[in-house]
Amino acid sequence: MWKKLIHSNIGAAVLNMLVAYLVWMLSRVAFFAENWSTFAPYMSWPLFKSMLHGSLVFDTSALLYVNSIYLVLMLLPLHLKERPAIHKGLKWLFVVTNAVAIASNLMDAVYFQYTGRRSTVTVFTEFANEGNITSILLTEFIRHWYLVLAFVALVLILWRCYTKPRLEVYRFGSQYYISQAVALLVMIPLAIVGIRGSVTAGTRPITISNANEFVNRPVEASVVLNTPFSMIRSIGKKVFVTPDYMTKEQMEATYSPEHTQPVVDALSHPGKNVVILIVESMGKEYIGSLNPDLDGGNYKGYMPFIDSLLTKSLTFKYSFANGRISMDAMPSILSGLPMMVESFFLTPASLNDVDGISSMLDRQGYSTAFFHGGHNISMGFSAYAHSIGYERYYGLDEYCMSKKYDGMGDFDGKWAIWDEPFLQFTLDNIEGMKQPFLATVFTASSHHPYNVPEQYRDSLRDEGGQPIHKCVRYTDLALRRFFERASREPWYQNTIFVLVADHTNQASHDVYKTDLGLYSIPIIFFTPDGTLAPALRDDVIVQQTDITPTLLHLLGYDKPYIAFGADVLSADPDGTWAFNYNAGIYQLVKGDLLLQFDGTRTTAVYRFKTDKLLKNNLVGQLPEQPALEQFLKALIQQYMSRMNENRLICKEEAVSPQLTN
């Protein structure tokens, strides 16, 4: 009887699902191993057991989604399907669908290093306009050949361990129809329970954020999750859901992003030029002078020019990105809109009326231009520049039209023009801009696949152990030459320079691998005429969304505007804060505390200034926690409601002007 059951459709389906469980779990092991330095130092036996439990919950849900057609066809009480050719087709269906799932898990093992989370369905939109995606994937296949071999091995397990039912065990009578029908009827409620992730009636189906229940740190949720689940559960989901934490009056009293009385004081100098340099992957870890305690005080970093610039600049000890990818940075820096749940570019809210420093300064008579050496539609930058009023956009197309440079000969082969020539091209065009002007540059070379121009490959090496180190050295050299030439221009002394990273990248030190370290970037204000006294301020918390309000103060802008950030020059230091969204967890940094909130409850509180590795969770132990939680709830509710109600500009402001080129 057991032999007959094992070789029946029912037994074969059960055995094959167990093989799928094994293979999916092995792909998770590969994910963990590829990101060993992120997860292994924090692993403990209780955490391992909790993560294993969570992994089974999420794998069960995703496996049932992925194999639902296969299971129904296997158990369908229809004897006409019991033919060798049909079962051969079912084997192919099972292997191919699970192979695609495994491939997504293994690919995310690499992409996780740049996003800090499992990919959702928006990943297809993110790279929709990237014509080089095939080349990038091929490069990654070569770089991570061992994951390709792992994929082949896992697919072979699926193929070789697949159990086919033995049709000779059947006698197509009532026993066949009854057993198949009963199995199918039993499977349906079990599948519903498995997909929902709970047998308890009245509970909501598990979502991506539920993975945080099984881990200690938000970043660890990616181990518990699998990529098919993250993609399936994000299809058709409304990104911004307005919570009902408090009344509108309470929300406005607790936090409002409306800057109705902008500060104008002795620091304000209307008419100054502005150059914003958004430097790809310039994590704080790469700058020696911002890390005096690393390596026993002997740490030099990889950006000596930036170190020299800091001696003449205003910068901050505690400064953070609002997101983890380049798409998150542009709205944060230029419009004061942090990343929350998904990149603003990838949501329907991107069609809202939105303001930015460019449109506001345009109304003050500024000429404006945006520079990015990638393809002109790359990453959605040109569309966003258009929406917030940049007059001109200079990308790869414009660079290739210049006879002064080598056109596609200066292309890095993957993403953009090398930083050194493109920054010089930027200066060529700034020279022709009418003053006062706003010029924003997004660099690109300090990026995967971590190459530098041929002439620098012997002199610039990744001596720090990470491939990106040679790239940031190259970008540092390109910035040095940019400033050397700019310093000879007549507009230089009357210009405010801002240097800020879009996000962090590869990290070597544990302090930069924590939930907060993953967002630690430099934010630098440099005024050649000394308008801002050089200083390293440690009394404020600064984030990317503070850049626009701070610049508007320096430029004497006196009209109302919306920004989810503060003017750090005039704000009470105790009132400054930073926000990140980390794998389903909302993070608020204020004072010396980091609060983590899952949308319903506070999951962790750390004194991050002294507990740098975030090991001592003080949730429920501090009197400051309720006020921090209330502030964060108001911030979330403001953001969600304004996104859903298209309230991202002040009524007093005019509609943003249109891009002319």
C-alpha cells in the first residue's frame, strides 16, 4: 500500500514538493554565504532557529504560489491526463517554474548588496530603460560563476530527484476518482493556510514586513524572505497606504513638512550660484578624516581630495542617506522627499505635482541645468529633472555631440561617461550659464562593475580589500581636477558647493554594516568665500532631505515650501532628525537614539552614538520612546496622505516650469 501511495499522483506530488523545499532552502544558504559578512557576525543559535522557522513559513507560501498549477494538474481527478506525454510535460512545468524561482533567489544574492533588501516587482520598472542590462547580467554571471554553478546543480537536483507517478498502479475506477478528488479538496484549504502563512482565522495574509518578526535586525529579513514571495506579494499593491495613527489636527501639531516661514538672516546671500555634486556610492567609510577611530586611529580612507576639502567645509558627524539606491537620492536631495516603502520614481505618486530646488530657484531668476553621464533616459533622472523644473539636461547624448571629447570612447561600457571627462564637460557648460545658476551633477564611475579607465588601472588599486576602493579613488581624482579648474572661474567665489553621496556601497568595517551604518554618508557644504565657517558639527542629525531647506536659507528664499527635512543652520539641534526605510522597518534617528518601527509597534531602540554596533536593544526601557514613536507616526501619516492626495507643493507656489532641452 505504501509503495502504491508513493508512486501515485498524490505521493509523487508530495515528494516533489519536498525536493522543492530542499532546493529553495539551499538557494537561501547560497544567499547567506554570498552576504556572509552582513549576517554571520550577528548569528546565534536562537536567531538561527527563528530564521529557519520564518524561512519555512515564507517558502511554503511562495512554493504554493509557484507550484499551484502543477499541483492542481497532478491532483485533478481526470484519467485522460494519465498519459506519459502529459506527465513529461508536468515534469518540465515543475522544473522550469522552480528553476526561475531559484534563479531569482541567486540573482538577489548579488543585488541585495546594493539595495539591502529582497527585490520586489518594481525591479522591472527600475531597469526598464537600461539598454545595457544584458551586458551587466553577463558581467555578473562571469564575476559570480560559482552562483551559476550552484544554479545548475540545484536544477539538476530538481530534475534527477523528480518522482513520476507510475501509471500502472492505477485502475481507473471509483478508487482513483475518490482519492484524487479528496486529495484535491484537502489540498485547497491547506494551500490557503500555507499561502496566508497562518492557520488562525481572522489574521491577515503574511506580507513582506512580517519577516521582521523572525529576526533581530531589519536587514536580516532578507534571509527569511525569498525573492518570488517578495515579487508576488508586491504585484498590484498600493504602495502608499495612509495610516490612521492620529487625527489630522494631532498630526499637524506633531509634525508638518510645510516650511511656512523660511529663515532669512545674516547667513543668507541671495544671488549666489549653487553646484550640487551627487557622488555615486561615496559612503562615509571611504573618507579618512570622518573616521578618526577606525583601525586604531591609522585609517586613511580612499578619498584624499575630499579629506582636504573638508578642512575648508561645513560637514557633520552624523549624516545619513534616506535610501539605498540612486533612484532614492534625487527626490530626497532636490525635493526633500525621502524614500518610503518604494522609490518615488517607481510609484504612481511620481505623477503628482512636485516642487524642487530647481523650480523654486527658477522663480528667483536662476538658470538651471542637470548633468548625468548616463543614457538620457537612464534611471528616470531626466524625467524627474523635467518634473522639478530644470531648464536643461545634459546626458550621454549631449556629451557625444561635443567635438572636444571622445564621445563613446569615454563611455565606461556599462553605465555612463567616466567621471573625469564628464566633470570637465560639465564645467564647459556651466561657463555658458547665466548667473545666478543652479547646476546639479550626478557622477557614475564609483559603481559596479568597479572599473576605472585604462590609464589608471595600474595606479589605482583596491588595496583596502573591496573592489569599489579603486573606483572612489578615481572619482576623488576627478573631483580634484573639477575643483582645480573651477577655482579659476570668475563665478567660483560666488558659489555654494554641496557634495553628498546618493547611498553607501561595499563596507569593510562592522560599524558600516549595521542598520544605521548602511545609510551613513557625508554631507558637505563648501563656500570658497567663507560664507560658512569650516566645522565638523556633532550636535545635529543631518539627512539628504535637509539639503534643499538649508540651501534655501543660504540663498535667502522667503516663500513657503514643502520638504521632509530641516534647515540645519537654524534648527534647534535637539529637533534635527533623520529617516530611513529599511526592509519593512521605519527608522528614526533623533538625539542619540535610533528607533525602529514596523508600522504597528516599536521593535527596537538603540543609543547609537555609544552602542555603535546596535547590540543593546532598549525597547520599552526609555522614557523618550513614546515621543519618538509619536513623531515617527506623524511623519509617516503626513508622507502617505500627501502622496495619496497630491499635496507635495504649497498652494502659494506656482506650477513648475518645463524643461526646454
